[in-house]
Amino acid sequence: MNKLYIGNVSAEASEEDLESIFKQWKIPHSGPFLVKTGYAFVDCPDEKAAMRAIDVLSGKVELHGKVLEVEHSVPKRQRSCKLQIRNIPPHMQWEVLDGMLAQYGAVESCEQVNTDTETAVVNVRYAARDHARLAMEKLNGSMMENYALKVSYIPDETAAPEGPPSGGRRGFNARGPPRPGSPGLGARPKVQSDIPLRVLVPTQFVGAIIGKEGATIRNITKQTHSKIDIHRKENAGAAEKPITIHSTPDGCSNACRTIMDIMQKEAVDTKFTEEIPLKILAHNNFVGRLIGKEGRNLKKIEQDTGTKITISPLQDLTLYNPERTITIKGSIEACSRAEEEVMKKIRESYDSDMAAMNLQSNLIPGLNLNALGLFPSGAPGMGPSMANVSPPGAHGGCSYGGQPESETVHLFIPALAVGAIIGKQGQHIKQLSHFAGASIKIAPAEGMDAKQRMVIIVGPPEAQFKAQCRIFGKLKEENFFGPKEEVKLEAHIKVPSFAAGRVIGKGGKTVNELQNLTCAEVVVPRDQTPDENDQVIVKISGHFFACQLAQRKIQEILTQVRRQQHQQQQQPKSPSGGQPPTPRRK
């Protein structure tokens, strides 16, 4: 992969011009420049030099008024299943990248390339040529957060031995500090959550945990390879203090077990006779999934570990304290096992939410997640990727003028919840509308005994996200779904009748992929009669992240349809004076 293709070369450019550019940027080359009309070729001494030329020159350096394009030179017969994807956001998680690549076909291997750039670069091998071609078409130039991806073919020498797919990333060492769970990390680890373990301990045991001059806590930190923060100054005079443990899941569990042992010993020494339960703090967003449908997950953990687990009520939550207290009672051994299982569920919920957010971050323009109240602002373990979402106008749902188009979503809420959403004298719905930057109205009830009411939300993608996020959150806070079930709502969006077939896909392929990707239920009811605007309804059901991601993906399909329509309308009429063909209805 040392041979380079240089495109968009001016007719005035000479071999000497290209030579001087490579010299100026200190890029070695091992042979002469072969200059043709509009393009050129050159050999580099190694792959590192070739990658540097691509990173430094492509799309950045101008020659005689034209910006050069530099990529690997790949003969047509070798443009098969292997792609190189560059300019990947540095903190993007592996699981998100895998999910994005899998949308276009089966991925056989994906390895990181060591480069001098801040952004990440991967080489991807698809199982089939068509999959690679589709990924190339869809991903090249697409925006991920604030970064435009750059995709090119690399030589696919099928005779070359392939390494085992699972170990493909080994040996590619990252420059600079590693970024956990992201392509910035060279060897691919098992993705670890950024979420820490937070526990509450009785205030009278804090001194024993710290030890004389901090010796005990230093010892725990060293033995368990963890970072431990004891928040002594929080809640002055409170009976309990929070402790935050940052480490791998095993490291967190070991540190927690050691802290429980210390408290037990101190209780014996001080003749403290009360039971000391293990108390874990967890953000309310994850507790519904920990409990599980009808409390099944929690019951299973209790049965498997021989513990009794209770969770603090929703009423205890405030805007400033979005954490619930999970109290585990049992022997130290049993509590330790329960902690592992509880935190495993919490981490899975966090990872799935992070993946959903990262997947849709490139589709939602300018989103300040800290303002949403989804996660505690600056809370321990809420990594920067939760806050750094694309700036306005990045991508998705855009009109041809560059501004995000307004969308209309009909969200169905329990009829009994209407008062909570409207608020006293309409204050809550006014504040919500102002906060989200959306028009929010509640449609009249359809009949006296209607169990659901329709909320009509009109606004661009960011406004939809904010408004729907707050409505889901309000229903949870007000106990309309109870502590043992997750808030799941149905949303309807209208699509042009001729575009419904695109949402469904051939043989239902697109809608099935959409459901697998987003975990939402997506239905385009058959035999609908289009309304007066020739539109039909698409129904989406699921929890907040699933519902949002499905909406964004459908809007992306509609944007493509509109773009194609726009291009067809821009085409000149045929010489015979006939009209261009109208889009065929499916």
C-alpha cells in the first residue's frame, strides 16, 4: 500500500511542482512522479509515508488553484472488499463503529492503523464486494459528529494470509494517551464502560477506610488498580458519604469488597451492632432496565446471590440528585456477588445508551446533551462523548438551504398524564416549548374514554430530541409507568406515500434492519389511504433512545428521497417537450 494516486491535478502542474510539495511537507518518495492529464502517481518507501501523504495533503494542499486529492493507488482488479476509513472521531467507541459498518454488510475484519493524526484510521474487510462498494458510497464524506469521513479502496490481495478477525487490532499501538473503548486505543480491548461504581458508606466508617494519613485508602487503590474518591465534604452532617471508584469492573468489585471488609472489622471493634448493607448509587436512567419487566432482573439477582435488594423510591429524586440508592442486604460474600451483577446491568444500560447516542449524534445537528437532564452534568464517569455532539448544521434532516428542516411528530402519552405535561395554568408545556425550541400542542381527546392523547411536536431534529426527551422523563418522574417498567411510547411520523416503500425496503429488508439497529418497533400499516397531502403514517414504538434513533434514520431516508426528487426536477426537459418521469409509487 505504498503507491499513491494524486487526483484533481491542474493541467499546468509539473513533476517538479509535486516534488517541491512533498519536499515542503517532508514526505519521502521512492520513485519519480508519473504525471498524467488531471492526475499523477508516485511510490513511497513505506506505508507510513503513504499514510502521512494522504493525511497531510489530501483536501488540504492547493496546486495551481486546485486542491489535491491523495489516496492509495489501487488497480481495478484489487478494488474488491477492503476499505480504509479515515478521519474517524478520536473518542468514537468501537461498538459504535462496528454498528455503523455492519449496516452495509458482514465485516470480516477491522483493524486500526497507526498514524500521526489525532483522528483514527481503520482498515475494513467486508465479506462481499457489493458490501464494500455500498459502504464506500454511503460513508465517504458523511459526517460523524464534526468529522467528515474519508473512505477509499485499499489493495485487496486475497492471496495474502488474513489474521484471525478477533485479534486483528493487536499490534497497532495508539499514539498519545489511550482513549478507552474508542478507535484511539490501538489494541482492541473488551469495551469497558466509563461508568464508575458509586457506593454510600456510614460516615462513622470513613476514617477507617481512609486510614492513618491515608495509608489504608492508598493501599486499596494500589492493590485494586483503581482511583477512589471519598466525598467527605458532601452533605455536611449527613449519616452517609458517597465514595466513587474508577476502575475496570473487576477493579471496582475488588475495591468494594475491601471497603466492606474494613467496615465489618470497624463495626466489630466499635461494637456497632446494626447491619451494614451495601448501598450502590445509580443514575435513574438505568434503574428501569436493572429492575427489568415485572422486576424479573432484580428477582434473578436476589435468587442467584442470596441477597435482599431494595431500591429507593422515585419521589426521592430531585433535579440535583438524579441517583437512586440500591440497598443490598446479605453476607459480605453475597453482597459482593450481587454488586457484580447489579453493576453489570448498569454498565450494559450505559453502553447501549452511549452507543445509541453516538450512532445518532451525526444525524442530530447541534445538541447540548448536558442541557437535557439525561445524565448528571459533569457526573463522574459521564465521559466527554456524552457532551461533545456535532455542532449546528453538521448533517441530517437538512433542507437545500443548509438549515435543518422542521419535522412534525405525533407522540402518544397516557391520557391521565396530560395534566402533568401541561402543568398549572399551562406553565410546564410553555417552559418545555421554550426550552426545546419547538411548538408543542396536545390534540383533543378522541372520545370520552380515550386512554391515550396525542402530543403534536413541530420543530427541527434538535428540538424534537429535547422535547421528546423531557416528555419521556416527565412521565417517569410522575410515576405514570411505575418503577418496574421502562417508559415506552408510540410516535407517528407522516411520509409521502411514494416514499413508504423506501422505508419498508424490498421484502421488508429496510424496516427489519431499522428495527434490529434501533431496538424500536417500526410499522408501516398496510392498506392505508393517503391523507389530503398524499402522506401515510409510520408508527414507531420503544424507549426514548430507540424511538429517537428510528425517527432519525427514517428522516435520513426521506432526505435522500427528497434529494433525488430535487435532482430530477433540476434535470432539463427532454427535447420532445415531455415531462421528466414522476417518481413511481410503491
